[in-house]
Amino acid sequence: MVRVTVCVGSACHLKGSSEVIRILQDLIANYGLEDQVSLEGSFCQEHCTEGVVVHVDGELITGVRRDQVFQLFQEKILRRCQL
Ligand code: FES
């Protein structure tokens, strides 16, 4: 199981974390990966100036904007899944 967390603390929320989560949810569903990827919100990860903050299996990824989510999905999530 690939574990993805998206910070939903106030700074990341203001930078669009809910949109990042929504896009990730859609991608996970479109690729049929619901049983391989867990997606959760997390509290502040103490990188507030670098939001949106995402962790994939513990790997820290900062500065995620909505237009980068698909690339993050491809490079960090999809390659960890069995297709
Ligand atoms: S609010 Fe996301 S790291 Fe602090």
C-alpha cells in the first residue's frame, strides 16, 4: 500500500491542499488504485512556508501546486503501484 498524506494545516489549506487532495482522489479513482493507495489529510508538518506539503511513503515533497499534482502522481505514486 502506498501511503500518501497531504497537509491540511491552515498554511497548506490556504495554498490549495484541498484541491490537491481532490485531484489525487480523482487520479486514484481513474487509475483504479483505491486498493493500492491510501490518501489521508495530515496536521501541520512544520514546513508551512513550503506548502502544499505531501508525503509519499514518508518521502517529503514540498511546494506542490495544483498544476504539479499529475506529475507528482506519475513520478511518486504510480511507479510504486502494480499496474
Ligand atoms: S500547514 Fe502544512 S506544513 Fe504547516
